[in-house]
Amino acid sequence: KKLAPQPENDKTTQLAAHTLDAAGEQMRTNTGLFINDDQNSLKAGDRGPTLLEDFILREKITHFDHERIPERVVHARGSGAHGVFKLYDSLSPVTKAAFLNEVERETPVFVRFSTVAGSRGSTDLARDVRGFAVRFYTPEGNFDLVGNNMPVFFIQDAIKFPDLVHAVKPEPDNEIPQAASAHDTFWDFISLTPESAHMIMWAMSDRAIPRSYRMMEGFGVHTFRLINAEGKASFVKFHWKPLLGVHAVAWDEAQNISGKDPDFHRRDLWDAIESGAFPEYELGLQIIPEEDEFKFEFDLLDPTKIVPEELVPVQRVGKLTLNRNPDNFFAETEQVAFHLGHIVPGIDFTNDPLLQGRLFSYTDTQLTRLGGPNFQEIPINRPIVPVHNNQRDGFMRQIINKGKTSYGPNGIAANDPQQVKEADGGFVSYQERIEARKIRARSKSFFDHFSQARLFFNSQSDPEKNHIVDALTFELGKVKLVEIRERMLGVLVQIDKGLATQVAYGLGLHLPETLPANGHVPADGNPEDFASIQVE
Ligand code: HEM
């Protein structure tokens, strides 16, 4: 029995139309036939063979045989919750997005928290990044803020993502380890990818073992763009600030909990919502005027960099409250298809090469995961506004589109869906001027891999620094190949010599005597250097 109140909003009403309660009902087959007995198969005699004729047996088993869909290729393990977002003050000076303009509006939200590396059944307490994906069901369509609980990322370009994930997932020959980073392939990749140095500091810190999903920050990571009604653009970084504060467990506790209750975070979130202790987070924005794009020592398009809050404070602009557990894990938490390409007028992308590649990846993977092109019709994915366009057919199409035509321009059916002018809410991409050579390369402004890694390490208290040392010593201690451990020490020494010395001591190794040329590992970790270094 649910203790928490069940709030109503446009999305819950819409979902209710698809929600079935079988209590007190009689059993039927999928074609509507009342079932007399679904516990005994049809046999030739009560001790005889089962008959192929038994359509009740076949229907029941066939459906069961197909209950599983592929787990997400990353972020497979997650927990979801419904909620609402409420704005404090109108943000119309910087964005025309309706849900960020209208203070009286309560925007329905669905959130999915996740770990990244483990499979669906892995422990919640692995040392890992946590996904923090938020969908806003706005009157202008779905807006998804598909973030993590760390503000930076391992790589600067999406083309490296398959390499990163192949390195971090269990090793291909023996599928070990299931949900941790402590293995050779991961550290081999990281030691050869110095752009990961900043993210590694976060991943080895207490941030990677949160106490609860209710007690972690969230970050949009990339720099996005906001656009106001006059067409003026600003850059923005999105943040979520938990009202319970940021808390972690100790590594020893994490390992204990993993053994005793691998569902620890899932249970905590569920129980908190059931008991009415609704998790709350404030949405924070760092807004940067477009003309300040080049005022920083780092590149705003580089996803391995934060914008320090001392330089651009985080303004808290609204509150997200998670107030309702899903009715059905599969239908909602598993079938939700987040994508940072789901945007609304007033929000737009930047040229961050990680962001740009993500724009391709999510829909592409969901076409397989959710079985074809109609997954936006699944109840949890439907926007709260009706959808009309000329897309048709495909596996599992639900909508019965009326009319003879499904194309434009169209002289036969004048009433077919019309394009929408920008002034009436039609989405128009921000017209950024681009004059450039077509080139497979990386900007030199992306080459400083260590300053912010150092900044993060130095921002930690002494106990927190010790946790980072311990985590690195533990993780690298599991690495079998000594050259990988040594290569990692070569990376760490460029972040902080004290840190590297302590980890070397813990591993029983000496710090490398000579550093790679130029005092840093080459940008691509390869002594030959790739084309990316040659950009003028
Ligand atoms: C899934 C965040 C980078 C590909 C997810 C999820 C989150 C997330 C939170 C889980 C969504 C859910 O709960 O359903 C991020 C962040 C990134 C990042 C913050 C960097 C800033 C990338 C990159 C790629 C990628 C670079 C590929 C080029 C995927 C894929 C999924 C996924 C394929 C599975 C989606 C699904 O099956 O529905 N990501 N990700 N991600 N991400 Fe990312």
C-alpha cells in the first residue's frame, strides 16, 4: 500500500490511460478468450505427451520467451522515479523555453539514475560514474538533460567512446570484472589517454561511491546554449544540487554493502519515495555571455573541463521533487529512451565533439534496444502533446493514422500537418557562423589535461585526498601488468607529485625517473603523435 500521495499532472494522467490494474479481473488470452486453466497443459491422457495444439501453453511460453530486451550498452543498471520541476523565477532574459519561463507551471519529470559499467544485475555500490538522466515533459515537447554525477568526462571526442567502453567493460575473454574498473584493460586505456586525468580524479574520489541517489549532484557536462525570444544566445552549464547535500560511503562500506545488499541505492530511492521523504534537487545554471567564449584558460567546448564556480557562480533557478515510484520497472525505467538530442526551443547545442557524437549514438542504439523506429510511442516516451507528422509504419506501430496521404508538399489533403513558424514555437537551430577547413583533428585549446585534474585534487580535504590515494592504490594494485602501473604513475606525477609518490609507495614502485618528452604524456598517448597535434 502506497503511503505517499499520488500527485496528478499531465504525464501521470497520460500514463494512467495505459496502466492496467488486473485486481478482481478474470483471466483471458491475448485475443480475449476467458481462460479456464493456465496451470495444466493439454495432454494426450493425464500421463501422456503434451499436444502442439495447446494454444494456451504456446501463448504463455512464447510471450515469456521474449520478455527480455537487450540491456543498455552502457548505464544498464538503473532506477527511475517520477516527479515535478518548479521554476523559482522566469528565465526569459536568457531562454524562451516555456518550462523555464512560466513560474506557475509544474513540469512533469521522469528521472533515471544509473551506474555506467556494470550489467543490469550488478551492484549499486561499484566505484563508477552515476548517470543522472532527467526528462522534462514540457508543452513544447520532451527535453532530456542526460547527465552524470561528475561534471567532466573521460574523453574529448565521441569517436573514442567505443574504445573507452570496451576498455571499461569486463574483459572479453572471461567477462571479469563485472562492475568495477580495477583491471588491466581499463588502466591501460586510461594511462594512454591523458585527457582522462581530470575525470580519473573524480572517479577515484568519494564522488564515485555515493551514499544515495538522493545525495549526489548532477551535471549536464557539456556546455549548451540558451536562446531568448530576441534570438540572443548565452552558453550554459547545467547542474543539479541535492537538498540533502553530497554524501559518500567509504570504500570498505561500499564493498560490504555490495555483498549484503546490491540493491542498496535502488531500495533507498524507492523507500524514500514510498515513505514521503521525497528527494529534492535544485537546478543550477552557470550562464556565460556568448561574447565571453574565449575569456577562459580552457575551451568551453572541452568536456574534460569545468567552469570553476569562482569564475561563474551557479544560480539556483528551480526545484525538482521526485514524488512517485514507477508502477512497472520494465514499462517505465527500462523502456525510457533518453537522448540529449531531445531539446525544445530556447535550448541548443554547441560544437563540443563529445556532445556532437552523442547526438547520433542514442537514437541509433535505441532502434535496436527498443525494437525499431516506433519507440517514441511507448507510454513513458510519449510527449504530453499530441504528435502529428508524416512518419508511418514500422514494427509495432501503435497509432492508426487516418487519411490517404503522408507526404509534403501535399495538394490533396490540405489539412495534413503543417510546418510551424518560429514565432509560433517551431524549432529553428541557432545560426552559428562557421568558417573552417574540414579536418579530422583536435583543437590545441583541448591540450591541457592536467591543470584541472590538479585543481580538483587540491580542492579535496586531507581525508578525501587520502581516499583518492587509497582508491588508486587499490585499483592499480589489481592491475597485473607492471608497465601499466608505471605508465599511470607517469600520468599521476603530472597531476601532483605527492599523490604519485604515495601511490607508488603503496604499489611498491618507484616514480618514473624520466618523464615523457615535453614533460607530459603526448596528447594522444602515442609517441608518434597523431594528426591532432598538427592543427594550426
Ligand atoms: C546512456 C550520460 C557520453 C552513448 C547514457 C545514460 C546516461 C548517459 C545518463 C543513461 C540514460 C538512461 O538512464 O537511460 C552520458 C554523459 C556523457 C555520455 C553525461 C558524456 C558527457 C556518451 C557518449 C556516447 C554515449 C560519448 C557515444 C558516443 C550512450 C549510449 C547509451 C548511453 C549508447 C545507452 C542509451 C540507451 O540504450 O537508451 N549516457 N553519456 N554516451 N550513452 Fe551516454
